[in-house]
Amino acid sequence: MREQGESPGRQSRGSASVEYTVITAIIVMTLFVPVPGLGHSVIGMLMSSLVRFQANSTYLLSMP
């Protein structure tokens, strides 16, 4: 219930943190859930790309 001296916007206080938490959880779940048809998550594909890049860069730098 609203008291007489309270402003109307006071009841919705704290809703931004709830929205932030829900959106962050959705983004994290999207990154870690496997992509249909590929069987790998976005994070898994990113990590394998970084491993291949690092292996190729190491080979290139080791050449005389």
C-alpha cells in the first residue's frame, strides 16, 4: 500500500536490477547451449577458433 507522502515511482524501485539479472542469464544461457545442427556452443566454437589461431601463429613465428 502506498502511504500518503510517498511518490508514485517509489514502488517500482529495484526493477532495473531484476531486468539486468534476467537479461544477463538469457545471454549466458545462449552462449553455452549447443547450437542446433552443429552440436557445439558459441563458446566452444570461439575456443576452438582461438586454439587454431594460436597454433597457426606459433607455427608462423617459429619459421626462420
